[in-house]
Amino acid sequence: MTRLAAFIFISISFVQHSFVHAAEVIAEDDVTIRQSNGNQGQGSLLLKHDSSSGSSSNRAAWFKFDLTGLDADSDASAEFEITFQTSGASGLFELEAFGLNSGFAGTTDWSEGTLAWASPPPGASSNLHSVSSDMTSLGTTNFTLSADSEVSFTITNLGDFIQTDNTLTLALFSNTYDGSPLAFYSKESAGAGQSPTLTYAVIPEPGSLMLMFSGLIGLYLLKRRS
């Protein structure tokens, strides 16, 4: 029985890892927010960090992903990816992404068509140099501006940011000052493979796990008889 128990344990681990696979979802809503102004529409997503804390030139981008019915594994990691489009600026920029903490008490099912500074996105602070305490940093990356280059951020535990309506709200900032905004592809302006995306792990289907597990047990019993 000891050998059988060890075999079962190893088989379960093998089956679980064998059936885990990644899937991708495109942002349902994405929009630029400009401090003290309305939204920037659904064209390119613009980022800008002005040196003045009260500047109306500050811009940041907000993204909403809907995970309803996608069987995303909330205990696994995920990858948020965007594609740089163009800018009048050049050089090295520090970008930072944030996730809206799970359990946010306000509205999470926002729409890009109605979001504006007057009706700010969830997690926005009083200016666009930072976010409120309702958001957690996903880290920073130093990015050299190059057309069609991809930028990605790892979400260590996806469940930390999934809301009760199965949406996920992310924000993107530039921490580097420059006179020209940085433009990233939105889902409306993107070509193939350029939309803001979230890559996540899919929960294995119980039926598939049981089928493979039963097969492994059968192989073990046949081996024992031979």
C-alpha cells in the first residue's frame, strides 16, 4: 500500500501540472485619463508624467479585464502585457503598473465610454502621480522606447485583484518626466497581437483529471500483475 500511496501522490501531482495551460484575454475596456480633464477617448493610450504635482498634463491608462466564465486560476500568477506604439520622446523610461485590490468597495464594472477625471476610475488618487491605497504596485520596469516593443508585468497571485463581479482593474503609469506623452496601443487602435492582454492559468477540468488519473491507476495495476 505504501508504494501505491506514493504512486497516487506522484500521479496526482503529474496530472495537475499536465493539465494546467495558459489562456489569454484582451482588455474589455481601456482608456487614458488626463488630470483635470475628460477622458482621452478610445484611441491610443497615452502616458505622461509632469514634474509639477498639480499639472493637468499628467496622463495614465486604466484597463479592465472580464474573467467571467473563463475558469481562471485565482491562485496562480498571470501576465499583463501592452505594446508600445510611438512617442516624440526617446530614451529610457520607468513604467509602473498597479492592480485594484480584491474586495474594493466602490464600482468596479466601469466603462471606458463614461470614465473621466470628473468621474475617476477606481483606485485613482487626487493627481496622476500615484494611486490610492486601494491599489497595489505590480512592480516597475525600465523600458527603452522602441516601436511595437512589448512591456509586461507579472501578477504574482491573480486572486489578489479579482473583484466580486469577476473583473480585474489595472493601471499603468510612467514614472519618468518628459514633455511628450508615450503612446501605447489600445484594443481599438491595435493590430494583430498588439492589444492589451492578460495571460492567465486555466483551472483543469475535474473530468479530465479523473480520466487521466484512472488511466494511470490502471497502468499501475497492470504492472503489478505482470
